[in-house]
Amino acid sequence: MNPCDDYSAVATTAGTAWLPVCSGTDTSCELRRGHRSPGVLALQVSLNQCYGQGILEDGDFGPVTERALKRAQAAAGTTVDGVYGPYTRDAMLHAGTWGDERLRYDGPGGK
């Protein structure tokens, strides 16, 4: 699976969410420890805004981001493996464009 190298505003039925993407608009991508990208930054923002993780938003997927993602995966009821991919994308909440929005992805490939 391709790494999420960017992020994009993605329409959902409840509003617009910021999701990690690859190739401009493909939300079926992956993030894991060692990745550095704007896609990681979008994930970190969602982890803070939607799950209160309080981690540094620096675009670097290190051990702190991995632990925060595992806690979010547990809260969302998906596999706790510290890897962001389509299953985690569909299960977790994402930051919206209006500051405190928490949105679930429901687009192509989503639930």
C-alpha cells in the first residue's frame, strides 16, 4: 500500500474532514512509524482534536504518534497495531474544517 504523502479536504455527509491521502485524492493509503509527511501531520491533528492525545503536530510518525494512534484505535474499536490504513481510516474520527468538528469518513472505500 502506498504511503499517505499529503492530506486533503474530503467531503463527508456531515461536513468536510481532513484526511491523509496519496496521489492527490486517494484515501486508501498507509502511515506507520518512520513516515514523515503532511499526511502524518493530518493524522496528528485528528489524534489531538478527536482523541485528546496532546502530541506534537510535526509531520513525523515516531513512537509518540504510534502510541497515540494505538490509543485511538482502541477507542475506535479497530485493530490496535499502530498502523494507519483503510480500516483505521474508517473506524476513527477525523478533524473537520471547523475547529472542533469530529467526523467519520463515509466516502469511497469507507463504511
